[in-house]
Amino acid sequence: MTYYRNEPKSQDRLCVSQKKLRENSVEFPTVFASNHRNFNQDNSGTHKLLALINQTEDPEAVGTTLLLYCKAPDLFIKRVASDPVNWTKIVKPGGVFLPFNASYNSFKLPSGLIVYMGHTTIIDRATRSITVSLAGEYPYTQKPYVYISQDARVNTDRYATQIYTYDIERDSFKVYTTWPDPRSAVAVRFTWIAIGV
Amino acid sequence: MPYTADIPKPDDVVSASQPPLRENTNTIATIFEVDHQSFNTPNAGGHKKVTFNDGPDYVPAATTLLMYNKVSALTGLQQLYWRRTGGDPVPITEARPYEAFTHDELHYNWFYLPCGLLVKYGFSWTNPRQREVNLNQPGFPLYTNTPYVFASQGGFNGAPATFGIIRLSSIAPNRFFANSNINDVPFTWFSIGI
């Protein structure tokens, strides 16, 4: 069905005018009901849901508005003079969530803070250290805060060593360990998470 | 205010058509401005707010992302969900009703991040009885993939008697172990995953 704009025309005969008005009177509530409680219902005018149709370009926020929109497949928020923030994307290398891998996952918080998290192994017994890369789809523009926690793959590998972070930069950080632990022949593994902008 | 659809009828005289058309015009403006900037105002058509009614799990059409409100089966509370085409619903606002910090390892908290990642956080000890933490307790949302898990020594009452170094191990979707170089080190932990 069609919604007629700027109708009826002044030259329309009454029967033509009636038809256009009648079709509009049906079409308007039909379209309105796609997202809203419809006319003649409880809470009419409120939303049943908010269906965000894919936008191919980032829309511009103006004045005091704040935009919420979809650029498929993700949800974005944008305020005036700011970059859009993707609320819903989890960067998963190869499309797989990777807790134990040399690679890592990342995402943004609604505030725009960027989070990287990964799992790494120190294998260089000479330097007892490793450089962890923070280069990825969401580059940090300032140094992030980094947290680490030591872990192992099996429960029998239970003895811990000391580890700490140093040389934290926008695109990398380093981790040092007191390893080799005389009681353990295995490498030192740790989970890490970085938060920043 | 009533709205009358499918008018005017072909046989309506003008004087009969005018009142319901006039009423419809007013009703449209009144209903529209519940959540939107009204006609003849700056930013007309923009949203003032979005009042979400309680609904079912709506299914999005192609290249559409939905937001809606539904009562969560986990918490029994209204939650705001988003859902993309072909995806599962994500409860943006859902969290376990907060339980204050406790030394009981079974009473940890959890919440969802907007991107859909699930965060759980709690407390336990590295002694043989409590060093295995069950991440997927009955009634809690479940990890289906191995999460990232972090631990930090502390959380005891009073000053620590000893310092320990904690190493987690055997991390899986449903549990992890915490071991230390000395016995019975208390620690707080959190995990992030899907």
C-alpha cells in the first residue's frame, strides 16, 4: 500500500480524495505499528521494539543529539564531534574467540574505552621476557593500563613464579619473569588484559 | 484518543468525513509525541526517549539490529536486549542482583557487557577444598568457550600473614584451579568470555 504525500490535490474529485485519504488512514498505523504500540491500544505510541535498519554511512549527530544506529552487523553510538563507538563487536581473529593463543580478542566498552585481552607464553629463557603486541583493529592513542595473571595448562603444573609488566607503550608492553623456576620445567604462561583509549 | 482507520468511505458525505478525519489528525500527533519530537517542533520525528514495552524475543530481518525489553528468565527482571540478524539475544543490562563481598566461593557475581561478553567475579582460596572454582553454577549463565581468568591475592580479614604467588591452571568453560607456592592463599578473581 502507498502513503500519499501532499494529497489530495485541489483539483481532485471527491471520490479520488476519499480514496487517497482512506489509504493513508490505513497505511499510517500499519507502518507505525512496526515499532510501536499501535493506536487504540494500551500504551499506544510507546515502543514494542527499536528496529535499527542498516546504515551504509555513519550519520552525523547535530546540536545536542546523540545517535544510536546500526551499521550491520553492529550497533553504534555517536555524539556530536566524536567518533562513533561500536558497542557490539568483539574482534575475534579468524572468527573464533581465542583464550589460549598467541593472538587476542578486543572490544570497546560503551564509553569508548578499548579493551584487549589475550594469553601469552614466555619461552625465551635467556631474556626471561616477552613483548606483547597491542596492534590491532582498535589502536590505542594513549598508553593503556595492563593487568596480568599467571596460569598454566594443567593442574599438576602448579608452582608459580613472579611476573611483572614493564615498558608499557600504546602498541605493546613487556612482561618479565623470575623463571626458570627450579621446580618447573615448563614455560611461564599468563593471561593479560589492557584498558585504555 | 480513538483512531479510525479505513476512512472516509466512498459514500461518506463531506460533513460526515470531516469529524473522524479531524480526530485522526489529533490522535496521530498525540500518540506520536509520546516518544518522539512532535510535529511543528525542532527536530520533529526524532526520539525524545524510547519507552520499551515488555515483549518476546523478537527476530530481526536481514541487516537489521533490534533492541527490546523482555523479562529475563535468569533474573526475573526487565532487561534491555539487542539482537542482530542470525544472532542470539544479548541482555545488555543483565547482572546478578549484587551479592556483597563474601568469603564463600559459591556466591560470586556476574554481568554482561554490551558486546555480549559475560563477566564473572568472586573470591576463593588456594587450599585443596576451594582451589577449584565452578564457573558455571546451576542457574547462572554459562560459558560455552574457555574464558580469560585473572586472580589477585587478597580479600582476607586483617593483615596478611604470608605472601603467596598464585598460578591458575586447567582453565575451562566451566571451572579453573588456583594454586600457590604456599598453602591457602586467598584471592579475588574475575573472568571474561563467551
